[in-house]
Amino acid sequence: MDDVFVRRGDQPGTEPRVMDRRAFISLVSTSIIVAPLAAGAQQAGKISRVGILSPAGAVEYAAAVEAFRHGLRDHGYVEGKNLSIEYRWAAGS
């Protein structure tokens, strides 16, 4: 009759069930703590804005603006996706 009330941890070759619960609780609590940190690292929807002011017109600075865009593209900034460029020219629009 004593064999009926033997706990799982008391049997040879088995671990107590409490360890399984502790592992589960630590896994869940770690997930709860780490999840907001991982979500905070993702900055979805952030668009950087750059302004270009020129004393001349758009025609004179076309090559320089294209080189500037290319440099930004090399660093991961794509106009229309995560970058907005606003142009202001002294010689017109």
C-alpha cells in the first residue's frame, strides 16, 4: 500500500515534477521580459526627413542630388520607403 503514494521524484531514475514546473515558469517569465525588448528594436514605419537647400536651381545640382541619393541608398535609406527628401531651390520651384 505504501507503493501507491510514492512521489514521482522518489522513484529511482526520475526527477521531481517540481523541476518541470520551474523550468516552464522561468521560460514564460523570460519570454515576457524579453518580448518587449525585441519589439522595441523594430522601428517599423519610421521615415527620416532630409531637406536640401540650394542657392541655384534643380538643373545645376541634378548630378549632386543624384550622388547624394546614391550615398543614402548605400546606407539603407530609400526615398519613398524610409526616407523623405524635400527640395528648396532659390532659383524657382
